[in-house]
Amino acid sequence: MGSTDFSFKLADHPKIPKGKQLAVIILDGWGEEKPDQYNCIYVAETPTMDSLKKGAPEKWTLIKAHGPAVGLPTEDDMGNSEVGHNALGAGRIFAQGAKLVDYALASGKIYEGAGFKYIKESFENGTLHLIGLLRDGGVHSRLDQLQLLLKGAAQNGAKRIRVHILTDGRDCLDGSSIGYVETLENDLVELQKQGVDAQIASGGGRMYVTMDRYENDWGVVKRGWDAQVLGKAPHKFRSALEAVKKLREDPKASDQYLPPFVIVDENEKAVGPILDGDAVVTINFRADHGNAEDMVKRNTKTGQPAKDKDGKIQILTSHTLSPVPIAIGGPGLKEGLRFRSDLQQPGLANVASTIINLLGFEAPSDYEPTLIEVANN
């Protein structure tokens, strides 16, 4: 702030007057997807949104709420509430969530920070515990980040590592936990070959253990505490793969709601309760919620609903890669105001400039460009 030329005062917009009241309405979880019976938004009666879309097409458009458009690593990274809020408010694209973690892991800076140096104090005589959702695809966590963290922690002195897994089945296909557990256990075997005592210590479904504490269900927290800290759970197994396979034999079982389990040794003793002096790291980079425009898992090749081994459609209540609609309207709108057609893949970060323009001001020069323009008569 050393420059005397700096000012928080915004220049007036050359065509849009000031003094108008503006309402910004955000519909959380609302996206644009294939119009079929699995699209809750399409099935529902939505007269206001329908009128905006069909009645004034120049005042309705789609923008991205996922991937690089909001500061996430790739087009395969689903957006979420926190990422959306940040992009909307900042008006610029900054690295967020998974991308920040990717940077820290790829550069090795995560091992140079104060946080890692703090937990490293436990490596000589204690255990490093990693707790989080076991899955790939982003939203909350990513398997490849866990794999890199395990490898990096071992290279930086961790001698004893325990992983406490939470199975998903909400943001990914139900039943996929078996494959993820198998992959993780294979990785841990490789670490064991290098002299690192690395194992899965406990587990359970995200909606039942530790993670998704809806409606103040403190039982979720207690079940996690018992399994992860005390090493106590109603189910005991010698391996996590055995645990997940066995617990899923129940016809009513699902990854989200798997009951808590602990891994025990040949003497039935838990292999990894969290003890005083241990270090604990959560591998999730965000909390939850999903979208309503597509409620099924899709076959990536055909786009049709995916089915499980029994032929049942796989329900999915996750975030998606779908664009989100944005509309403008109202009696005070400047004549000729419309959405621009020259922007390449605009996203949520473009909304801030748009709002500033609608208030009658020019947006700061370092903001993402506005979505609107005033057509010449």
C-alpha cells in the first residue's frame, strides 16, 4: 500500500447508472445437466428459472464452477461450496483446495513448513496417524495425495505410520471402497519393505464414523474416537481389505454407512490407537455437500446411468462437473444489457466484476472480466 496513487474508489461505469438496488441470489447445488428423470431440477417445477432461460436468452448463460476456472487442478476436479464462495468473492482465480495441496507436495514445501516440523517431533518415538476419506476424484480428498504424503513422510523420517480410513460411496461409486483399500494396502506393503511400520489401523463409513456429523449426531464423533483413539470397535479384522469385504456382505451395507472397525494383531490387540505424543494429520481438504442436477453415477463412455452387479442404478449425490446457470433481469435493468459472447469458458470468478458493473462501477483491472455488456442501439 506504499503507492500514493492507490485508491479504493471505483470509476463510474460509462453506460450503467449507479443508484439501483441489486439483489444477488445464489442457488446452491443448482447445475445444468442432461434433461432426464435423474435430473431433479429438470423433473421439478421451476417456473422462474424456466422463464429466465426461455424468455430472455441473452440474459441467461452458463458458467463453470469447477476445474481451473475456479482454481482447481484439472477439468476433472469437481467444484464445491468453499471453492465457489472464494471465486465469487475474490473475482480472480487463485489456487484453491486440492491445487494448493498438489503444489505443496510436488515442490516438497509441505515438508519444510512449521506444521510438518511440529509433527516430525513425534517420529522418533511415536506414530504418524493419517485420517481421512479414501477415494480419488477430489471434492474432499484424493488418493494420490495420500500416496505422496505417505512416501514423503517416510522419506522425511516417519518410522511408524497408521492410516484411519473413511469409506465414501457418496461422491464416488458405492462399493469402490474395496479397490481403494486394496491399492492403499499394496502401497503400505512397499513402505514396509523399506523398513517403515505402515498399516491401516481403523475404518468406517463417512456418514457413520468421524466425518459427516449431520443434525448434531455426536455419535458419529464418538464412534470415530473409540476406533481411532481407543482402538475399540464392534468389528475386528486382521486387514482392512478383509474388513470392507466382510462388512459389505450385509445386503443393507453401503460404503457411506460402514460400521467402525479396527485392525488387530495375532493377539487381538489394536495395531494403531492414537496415543499421547503421536501426531495426527487429516488428509481431507474440505467438508461436504452435493448437487441436484444429476443423481446417478454415469458410464463415462455412454453417459447412461451406471448399474451395480445386481443391475440396480447407482445413486450418486455428489458434486459434478456440470456448468451452472446465471441470469440477470428486473425492471431496473439498463436497456441493451446482455451477456457477452466473446469470453472463453467464463467461470464463477467472472461474477464479481459483473456485480460491480450492475452497481454502476467499473471493476478493478486485476479482476476476471465481466460477463455483461451494453449493446449499442
